[in-house]
Amino acid sequence: MPLVERWNQVQTELDPRWTEVTLSLSINDDEARSRAAALLGPAGPGVGAKRIRFTVSTRGTGIGPEAVRRLLRRIDAEGIRGGLELVATQGARPVPPPTARSLAAAWNTALEVLPSDWSDLVAELELDSSADVDRAAVLCAPINPIQSTGRPGFRFRCASRRGYGASAGMVGRCLARLDEAGITGRIRITRALSDVHPVGTQGATFVAGRRPA
């Protein structure tokens, strides 16, 4: 794929709010890599053993998207072939690929395998990035998230009809908020009870480690 077309593809996958991206251009041939770095001179590239790194900005603090497109078109015109990859973004994250499974959908799938008479469960949400923990906790506040898993994410309780924990519907709505915010991860049910008939209590108590969950 020509480099300019690859940049067009990368740009379409970015959140519209992005402000700065770092790109990596890998070229195996030393002479071709040196020539490409020279053509990318206005971008202030950093040249490594096999890769060239440079930054694109929408804030006027560096070379812009259209300028990079022109430079990459010059490299393509000289027949230089390489691989262009996104390294980092600022301002907003790339939009998750369309094939990525949403957390809300994963939650519905997890519920489908439970017995029809399930009453109480404990679930864990493991996030792909520790940078998302605080934001995810705010969006999931209605389900009382507890950050005690030892991994980026948190544990929460859910109840079917009575007892402790948020309803399954509320959990689904909170996870949908994470999907809308572009926060990704994995959801799993770690403990579940069924055929429970509480007497003199609102519901069951799970013990995780030495603490009630």
C-alpha cells in the first residue's frame, strides 16, 4: 500500500478530536531510509536503526496532516516502500475498530450462560489501559465499582431481583457508556449463585480473599 494511502487510512481511524499523533515509518534499505528521512525533513524526523519517527499536529505546533500527505506522496513517487504505523496519539484515542466487541455486548453474552434462576453474582472488569481506570470508575459509579482486583479495572456486584448489587440492566447501561467513551477491556463473572431463598437477610455475602465482596 502506498504510504500516502496508509496515512489516509490511519487518519480515518482516529477520533475526530485528535490533536497530535506520532508515526513510525519502517524502511529496511539504509539508502532508501536516508532518502525518506531527507524528504521528511520539514517534519523534524528522528531516524533510528530501521525506523523513522515523526509527529503530526492539528494545533499548529508542528507539521499538519496535509503537509505530511504531500511529503509521503513524494516518497511514494521515488518508489520507496515502507510500513507506516501509528505509535501514539494525544487529545483523543483512536476509534476502536468496528470488529471490536463492546463491553455491553460481552455482558449480555455472559448473562446468557447463567442459570435462569441466578440471584447474585460478582463480576470483574479488566481494562486494557490503566489510564482509563478513573474515567471508567466515574462512568460506572451507579454499580459501585471497587478497585481491588490488582489489575487495571474493578469488581462489582449484580443482583437479579433482590439483594445487594446493581441490576443487570444498570450494569449494561454503564458498560455502554464505556463503549461510547472508547474504553475497552474484558468483562467476566467470577462468582454466581442460583436457587437462593434469603431468610432474614437481603441477600448473599461473597468473601473474596478475606473481605466481603
